[in-house]
Amino acid sequence: MGGQKMEKQYLTDDTICAPATTGGAITVIRISGSKAFEVIDKIFKAAYKSADFKKLESHKVVLGYIHDGKKQIDEVLATKFAGKKSYTGEDVVELSCHASPYIVQEVLRILMDNKVRMARPGEFTLRAFMNGKMDLSQAEAVADLVAANSKASHNLAFRQMRGHFSKNIQELRQQLVDFASLIELELDFSEEDVEFASRKKLYDLLKKIKAEVNRLINSFAKGNVLKHGIPVAIIGKPNVGKSTLLNAIFNEEKAIVSEIPGTTRDAIEDTIIIDNIAFRFVDTAGLRESGDEIENIGMKKTMEKVQQAAIVLYLFDASRTSMEEICDTIDDFRKNIDDKDKKLILIANKIDLLQEMPHHFKNLVELETIFVSAKRKENIQMLTDSLLKTAAAGAEEENQTIVTNSRHYEALKNTLEAVKQVKKGLDNNLSGDLLAVDLRTALYHLGSITGEVTNDEILGNIFEKFCIGK
Amino acid sequence: MGGQKMEKQYLTDDTICAPATTGGAITVIRISGSKAFEVIDKIFKAAYKSADFKKLESHKVVLGYIHDGKKQIDEVLATKFAGKKSYTGEDVVELSCHASPYIVQEVLRILMDNKVRMARPGEFTLRAFMNGKMDLSQAEAVADLVAANSKASHNLAFRQMRGHFSKNIQELRQQLVDFASLIELELDFSEEDVEFASRKKLYDLLKKIKAEVNRLINSFAKGNVLKHGIPVAIIGKPNVGKSTLLNAIFNEEKAIVSEIPGTTRDAIEDTIIIDNIAFRFVDTAGLRESGDEIENIGMKKTMEKVQQAAIVLYLFDASRTSMEEICDTIDDFRKNIDDKDKKLILIANKIDLLQEMPHHFKNLVELETIFVSAKRKENIQMLTDSLLKTAAAGAEEENQTIVTNSRHYEALKNTLEAVKQVKKGLDNNLSGDLLAVDLRTALYHLGSITGEVTNDEILGNIFEKFCIGK
């Protein structure tokens, strides 16, 4: 499927190896390429004569030891995957060694000595793509799957890896091809009576294609949320305890602060996983320092934060803030934010400084208000519960295809542009030949998603973000 | 072989699971126990109908996915190891999943839901021991092997895991059994003429046994060096740059500072691996802080350090120290240390402060002297080269059995004690019945090494030091 238009850089037929695991009790070392079996036959000796590696069938495991001709390095399990039935589509061996750094180093050294080369990041998956075992969007999903840290991001990556997304793109592609056939038909019959019917069909199909491409493009915003977490902004005046609150939330939940490789998110974000839901705290630069933020956050900067967020936590100092001040702030928000999907939660901080709960804060302006002491970590769980409740309200079972990858997003936008050109051409009664140019452009951009057309630069960008051994 | 005298705590026949790897591209999850196949059959579906897990033969791998009855969690490879042919001696399945924390958590959750329990540290190896797949000293070697960070420690652990050490202990045990037979013979013939000959044989055998036990006990010091690294002490007056030198050495070599689990070394040691040789810097408390050590190291404390070391680096400030002072120090050493195997290397530090190399330091007292600037990291490699040269001079191909484990060392000392009692009894013409008591004690202690006799406490101590998944 993939790889037909590949350039030389990746068209190597050497044999590669890499550890596919990094710690624990065992280390799995992967070897892939035409020489894999030959090399293993040389450096591996089965524990029992009856279990010769050379005669082993595919998908079989055998116990034995790795040696360098002089001495034994480790007792290992060797698994054989023959040719087309392997992950890469090449001959593959997986060695399961004891996870000692010395052993791993020695086994790799022996492999190098036998002209097996260290794999580049993602090179096993790249080979799987080149050998038609998966298309490019599936390969990209493998990296997403390994990085998945929440239920939502896992579901998305898993569905994409299993080919749901590719199938959708293929269907879209088929519609474009159908359209091209109709164009030809339309041209054939252009002088006859049937013209009108086929022209309507043409327009209907084009509308359908446009709608589907548009839907995919629009799903990207949601895909981003599902993949990277629900964006949350903490805002408030200086010294109300924003950084203390952030730290309290992260401590409370024994935060898994994620760093997803291969994504282009802002560096100043903190992600926390609560009950398998990812929340992404946007623009936390400065907030993660100990002590409070030394910053006079203006309305413009605040609004930028709010713009990026789906949940906004407005923090104020309950011991110093008047009811009027809060009402003014909320009015300001309501004027500036027209997005009804944004959830605003008021956080009354520093309740440890209060003698008693002031009456005027009760049932605050019909907005959800949570009273906390960030410093003493009081009621933080009420806050995280509220985040979870908000997330649950916004969640639906996603069976529609969603775009999560900015490369796909770009390709779809380019596709849409080309489709619009086709429509314009149709409106202007352009000849079939000329329409075909824009149709080809649309097909080209769609094809780049699944890798039917690609080049070294695209591949380089995709696979350099993989981890070694995948 | 093992486990006959086991108590209830470990005699469980439930099914256990744990990840055997912690990071990278894939995660291997191990499941062992009588229900392993039944559970996998329920939660795993093969990708192809022809490859049903239930019908799969042992040592075969099959592609499929893990599900919880409702949704698919991950595409995995499942490997089947049937009963006695597995690592643990029970039915074992290894699942090779994508290494996402979410996936691993979900797969473990589904296993728990099916009454598979999380394994305790080392529990797989414990079961291998209980099912007679290896003896106790081999099981201990598995942990040592995973922790091995140098060529020497790897060789020791690998030989021990492969049963070399056990074989030696078995031979020793056989000699004790032979001795017991002779005792009986001697008693049978005690009233007759043949007495003298058999008595000589008795004494010869006892001497041989004592010598062998003694040799093993004495090998422990060397075993310790091979396992944990060659002990190196850095000594010198205050402010000569000891901590700076230590840091310079560790920076230069991009130190692999090892933390070997399950060893009882002092916490204040730093290990560095240079060319696969481990060097253990003893008593570096305070030295690892930045800046120089604020301490007035007295001769007693210095001598304690020196006592523990095989290589002593005597550091002095080349810009301030007189020849006489150095000669006095060396004389002091020679008086206090009678161990010819200890290597003393003089390090003249702070050469950056010298205008030119002073003549009186050349060919310093016939001792190897290295001129360095720890601060500027000059000539540090000369020093590490010298460490390597010293190590190479002390290394021999080790084919003799060496004791590396303090538990074995204790057991051997107890064995020796019992053997000495036997000899005493023999000298005092004790009856065979009474000699047999001490013989049994000797056999008991030897048997505790390989686990022929053991108890929950010993097992607990050994396996709690393993990592999870092994």
C-alpha cells in the first residue's frame, strides 16, 4: 500500500536492532531485516538440540543463550517471526534477555559486530509502513497509542491504529473518484437531454464531499481536546494563590504530568490525569514556581487564557474580595466570552483566613463556587470532583472519526481548498480537463494522509518523534 | 528439588501477574498460574480464527487483542508457555502490549477483574524455585544478573545462575555424605585390624572438606570485589580537592552510578563503571557535596577508609605540599598497612596553580604519581587509565567458584563450625550417633544455600529484594 513513491534515504535493506523496552526484569531486543535469522543462527544456541533456531517455524519461542563465539552472555528466549507475518513485514527476531545494562550492551555489541545496525527512532514501524503492513495514519497512531495517557486519547489512537480513520479517508477518496467519473459522464452527455439530472447529482456529490471534509476539519478542535486533555485556565488577580492552587491540585492527585512526544503543544502546559481523564492547564508559565505568581495579569492576557480553555477557574481571595468586585468580573467575562460551552467555576481561596463563611458568598451569582484553602490543601478534592463532573457532562461516546493530528488537519484543509476550486470550476463551466487538475490536487492531499503519496521529509518528521525500538 | 519443607505462606496456587518491563515501546505483562490459560482465553481474541489461543501449542505466539467484554483495549502478542516447560513451572502467558501507561493499567485491571492477583517482587522466580525449576542459589543469581553492571559481576551471576555454584555445593555435600558412610564403616570395624586404615581415610576426607569450605569462605572477600566493584579510597588533608576530584572522575566518565538492589552495601558509596569494570569509591559521605569537604580527617578515620580499599588515592595540593610532608605520610602508611595487594597512587592536585612542575615531585618516592587539576578536569583520564591498569593487573580468569552472597557466606561459616565439631568429636572418640548430630548440622547449613532446607523468613528476605515481574 504505502511507500511506492519513496526516495532512496529509507530504501535500505540492512538489518536493524534496538531494545524495545527500557527497564524492569527483562529487556526485549528487536532485530528486523533480511539477515536477522542468519545472524541469530550464529550468535544464539538453543538449550536443547531438538529446538534448533534455523528449523524453528514462525511465531515460535525457544530458550537458549547468546554468545560471542567465546563466551556466553545471557540465557534468553528467542522468538521468530518470518517475513510477511511479522510486525515490519521482514524477518524479525525478538530476544528476551535479563534486564542488566551490561547484558543489553553486550548483546547489542555482538549484533553490531555482525553488521546489524542500531535502528533509528520508529524505524521498525517505518519498515512496516514501507512493506504495506499499515498505512501512514496507522503508523502515526502507533506513536499516539504508546503516548496515550487517558481513556480518550487511548480510544482515539487505538481506533486510528485499527484503521478506522484510514477507512474514512478511503471512503472520501472513493467519493472524489466517483465524482471524477460523473464529471466524465456529464461531459459525455453535455449535449443531450439527460444533462440536468447528472449535473444535480454532480452538485449533490460535491456538496457531500465538502461537508465531510469540513466535518473532519471541524473535528480537529475536539480531537485536540480528546488527545491532549481538556484545557483548563486558572485566572485571578495577583496574590490570590493561583500557583498554590495549581500545586495543591497536582499534589492531591499524585499527578502524572505527561510529556507526550511528537506533539507540538506549548511547553508551558501541565497535564494531570484524574480518573483516566486528562486535564491540561493552559499557560501555566510562572504558576509552577513555588510561591505566588509575581505578575499583574491584564484583561487582554487573561482573555487569551480563557480563549484557550474549556473550563475556567476564577480564583479570588475570599478574605479580601467584595461581592461587587466578583460580580463586576463575571459581567466582564460574560461580555467578552460568547462561547456557551465554556464552563466558569468560581474558587474562593484562603478560607483558612476567615472566621466564618461570609453570607454574601453563599449561592454566589448562580455560579458554581468552591471554597478552598489552597495553602492547607482543603477542599481540593471538591474542585477535582467538579472538574470530573464537567468533563463527564461534555463527554459522548465518540464513534465518528475525529482528526487529532495537525498533519492530517493541514492535508484536509488543502483538500478542501482544492474541492472548492472544483466547485468554482463547475460553476464557471470549466472543461473536464481543467476540473481534473483540481481533482488531482484534492486526491493528492487526501493521499498524503494515508501515505499513498509521501516523501522523505514527511516520513522524517513523522518517525523522528517515535521512540527507539518501535 | 526445592521447597519440600515450605510453610503455608508461599504455598499458594492462585494466578499472578505483573509487568516485566517498565518503559520503551512495548510492555511485557507476565501471567503465571493454573488459571492463566483460562483467563487469557476469556480476555484475549486472536486476530485470525485459525489461531485460537486455546488450541495453541506451547512456546507459540499469536497476534490478537485484549478486551474487557465490552471494548478492545490493545492489540497484543500473546505467548503461551505450558506447565513444566515455562520459567515458573506453571502455565505462563506473556502479553506484549503497547507501552502506554493507560493500556498497562487497563490490562492489569482486566486481569484483576478475573481474579488474577498482582505478583509480589520476585514471585515468578520464587515459583520457579518452589516447582524445582532452579535451586535457591540459582534464584538469587537471577536478581544478581539483572543488577549486574560490570563484566565481573555479570560473569559471577551468570555462572551461578547456570548452576556452577550449586554444583560445587552439591559436591561438598556429597563429600559430607561420603564421610558419614565412612564413619559407619569405621564403627563397624572398630574392633578389628582394619581400623587404622579407615581412620586415616576419615581424617583425610575431613581435611579435604574443611579445606574446601575454607576456600569458599575466603573467596567471599574477592567475590565482594567482583560483584560490587573494586574498592577505591580517596584520602588527603582538608582542602586538597577530594570532592572536586571525585566529581571530576564521575563527570569525565559520564558515570553510571549504580544502585544495586538487594545488596547491603553502605549507602555512602559511589560506583562508576569504566570499560565494564566497576570501581566503588568507599566512604564518600560528604565528598559528593559541591565544594570541598569540610572535615578534619584524622589518621584513624583515614585508616578505616584505607582498610576497606584495594586502591588508595592519596591526594595532596601540589602548590603547597612539601616533599617531606608527602614522604612522612607515605611512611605512615607503610607502617600501618601490611597488605601488599593494596595499591597506593599519589595524586598531585591543583597543578593549575603551579608556574612550572617542581623538580622535587618528579619520580616521587618510586610511587606512581599523577599530576592533575581536578578543578579544570585536567589529566583525569590519566587517572582513570591508571585505575584500569591496576584492575587489569589484579584480574585473572575466574573458573573457581566464588562466594558473592553474604547469606551463603554465613551458611558456609556455620558449616565450617559444624565440621570442626565433627573433627573434635572424632579426636575424642565420640560415638557415631553423636558425630551424626554435628554432621546433620553441617548438612543443614549447606542445604540452606541451595534451598533444600529453607523457611518463609529466608525466602521472604531473598525475594523481597527482587524487582516486580521477575
